[in-house]
Amino acid sequence: QKVGDFMEKLTDTLFIPPAVPKIGKVALILCFSAHFVGCIWFAVAFYQPQSQTTWLDVYETDKIDITPDHLIEFEQSVFAEDANAFSQYVTSLYWSLATMTTVGYGDVKA
């Protein structure tokens, strides 16, 4: 109740439309959900037995390796299994966001 009262006073004081905090709340829920589902997606692939092929074995990251220091660094053919942890996280996060927010995967090749 106190947080709601505070947000109401803040939006009235700063002349923020009432829809803005609601949109922010939805965005935060979407980000948390995407992180959670992306981590589960990665864990399922990571802990599969070696005899089963997963997306970590076959998914090619379109020759782009994402590193924290250099946002995008082009390389030769990089498989997700060999990519750094940040690149694997971004790939998992992208998959979860695409799954939750779109109808299909237009960029995924058969």
C-alpha cells in the first residue's frame, strides 16, 4: 500500500502519465521471466548426456561472438558450445525473448 501511495504521489508530482509505471512493471516482469526461462533453456542443454545433441552442439552464432569488453566481435564459425559464457547467456536470453514475444522464428534456418 505504501509503495502504491508513493508511486501515485511521484507520478502526480512529476506529471508522469499513469500508464508509464504500469508499462515499466510489465517490462520488468518480462525481463525477469526472460532471464529465468533463458537460464533454464541453457541448463537443459548443458546437463544433457553427451550422447544427445543439443543446441549447444549445433547452433551456429552467425559468426558473431559477443564479449563484455567488445560488444560485438566478428570471428570465424563459432559454435555456442565453444563460445564464452556471456555469448551463451545472450543466445539463451534471445531465444527466451523470441519465444515469449513473437509468433515464430523468422531468423532460424532449418
